[in-house]
Amino acid sequence: MENNLKTFFKPKSIAVVGASKNSTKIGHAALKNILISDYECNLYPINLKEDEILGLKCYKKLGDVPDKIDLVLVSVPAIKVPQIIKECKQKNVENVIIISSGFSEIGNNELENEIKKIVKKSKMRILGPNTMGYKNASDSLDASFVFGVPRKGNLALISQSGALGIGMIYLANNEFVGVSKIIGVGNKLDIDDDDLIDYFSTDPETKVIGLYIEGVKDGRAFMNSIKVCDKPVLVVKAGRSSAGARATESHTGSMAGSDKIYSAAIKQAGGIRCRDLVELFDMARALAGQPPAMGNRIGIITNGGGLGILLTDACEENGLKIPKLSPKTYKKIDRILPEIIKPNNPVDIVGDAGFYRYEACTKALLEDPKIDGIIVASVHGGYARPREFTGAILKMIRQRKLHEEYKKPILGTWVGGKEFEDLVYDLKSAGVPIYPSSWRTARSMFGLYLEGERIKRNG
């Protein structure tokens, strides 16, 4: 299985069946995406009527290609796809991506069943049909027909919705979340979510796995793949409501199933259920760059008391605790704060707080064995410069790597306007997990806590 998908993601030769000179055709876009990828491979356009496309020699059919083909992209009308799959089988092709739509998503199960019969007892792996393909950012290979280049990183994304998968690329880029691979599974005729989780669990370029699913075909295999995976698995399961379940069935032909059963099963397997894609990326950013929280006791540092209260409420609502400071930590922080205020948790470092107070108070909480994670918050209150807050976090995480030294996560949150937004880009581009709301910050810390619990359970 792993070796099959290794050649699937890292093919030495690719053919595009349905390649076209017409720039409006999907076959043209797929060929061009591969051609302009910074990836070394032999590339073969297949078209009955053309001799050359985009400067490449064109072949009439797959059998005419003299060399071995590792991966075939198919973009022809659905009715013609079974014949192409027969040719793939004759050519001993290991991997196929069926971009073409018009199958079970519109109730046409017969064509999919015909393809299953053709490949039965063969080693061929098929992605789709009705899929965008994949983008392998780790190796700079774009085996899809859609436009968009993800930032290179360590989050693998699996999407049952092609359009949403494309949207994920731009959302990830906007959130400065790097991607290792992003793949649209389409109708899951063969390659399924569990196959991909198994592959990404051993992929050295992937640290976190994220999924958008509407339904699964083999619930036991899906949950087992999460259970044996030693990496965080984030799941956005659509169709929570009865109306959403109806929409799911009409979209991909999937049966949504009981939402409560999905939630319980994902939790039991060790996965983390996310409410939407923004939350998935929020948690992914935290999990990819910070150590897990090995307990639920959180220390909060803020230059605004109101924001500290909001963070406390959000953390408590998510099962996180904001404990009182130990006497030793109280004394440390008391020496740092102005006389007008006494230490508490949240630690209010007052509106004029600069670099020193932020860094010294964070270090005091990191040294406290009864604190498992830190949230560092800033309000643009008009007294101190936001640069002092961002500078302190950058120094603590990027330069001094205090989160690694103390094995405790540090998250940031901010409330402000344009001046803050510019500085937040510096933090995000440096891999610092920072969020513009107390709820998103608390949910991300909750994800780190759940990962810590999974690690403790697995020993």
C-alpha cells in the first residue's frame, strides 16, 4: 500500500489522457500544471487528433508510449473512462487519477462498478472519479487541473469536496500555514481517506493531517487508521444538521450518518473534531509548531484585564483550567509588576507593558510545574507599542525557543487594528501561532491539550 502511494505521489513518468490545445479544457490545465511544476519527470500528452501540445510530443493512445508510466491523469467524458482504464491495465500502470465527473455523484453507479470490475485483482490504485487531483507541495508537483500554489509546509490536507479543497489552498496561504500535500478524494472509488491517513502517517514531510469529509465508506477502517496514526489528525465532518446531511447526499452522494456517532468515534480513535476549516487551520498551526500541552492548566498574560477575562471564559468553556498562581510564581511576578497591581491568573501586566514584562512573566509561568500552556495576549490600548508584544513573542519562540526548552506551548492573541495586523504577519510568517479572538485561541490550546492526552494514552 505504502509503496503504491509512494509512486502515486512521486511518479517518474506521467501521462495525461485528454490533454488538449484548447486552454479552456481541463486536460489542457492538468498538462500545463505538471509541465510548469518544478518537478523532474517524463510527461506524455495523450490525444487522438494532435501531434504536439505545449511543445510536447503527443501520443494517440497509452499503448503508444514506449516507456513505463507511473501515473495517468484521465480527463475525458465519463462514458469513455472504462476503456481508458482497460488501456491502463494493459500498460501495467500503477496509479490513475480520474478527474472526469458524471459518476456516482449524479447517481451513475454503473460506470464506477464497471471500472471496479476492470481493475479487480490488479495492483492499480485509482483516485476519484470526480476529483481535482493532488498538489504535492513537498516535491513541487502539481498533479491537478486547478490553479493555486500552496506554501510548502507540514500539513497534509484531504478533501472530499474539490471546490473546498481549492479554497483550502488559498485559506492556508492566507493563514501562513504550510502544506505538504493536498488531495481531493472525489467519489473514493478506490483510494479512500484511510489509505491516505496510513500513507501520511509515515510521510516524513507531514506532521499534521487534516480532513474535510462528508461521509466514509468503511467506518471501521477510517477509525482504525486514525487510531494507529502517531500524528495529530484533525477532522471537519460536514452534515452535522439534518439539512446539512441532505445537502451532503446531493453533493457527493455520501450518506452523512449520525453526527453524534461520528463525534464519539473520532474522539475514541484519538482524532480531533474541528467545527470548520478556520478551526482546522488554527489548530494545525499550533500543533505543527508547538509542543502538546500535557495537562489542561493554562497561564494567561495580558496587558488588558477585559481580554484576560474573555480568554478565561473561553478556556473554561473548552475544559481548560486557569489555576491560581503558586506562591513561588506569585513572588516572581510580583517583583516584575508595578506596585498598583497584584499578580493573579490571568496575569494583568497593565496597559503600558513593554518587552520586559511580557518576556519575564512568560518565563515565570513556563517555570511553574503547575502550568501546562501559556497564552500571551495584547490589546492595542494606546499606551504601549504593539511592536514590543510581537518582539517579545518572536524572541521567546523563534530565537530562544522557550516552548521547546520547557516543553510547553505558547500561543498569542491580539485585539487591535491595522498597526497590529502588519506585525501579526511577521509572527505568522515566523510560524508563531497567533489568533485575533479569545475563542480561536482557546480552541487551539484545547487542540494541543487533546494531542497531549492522545500521547499519554498511547504511552
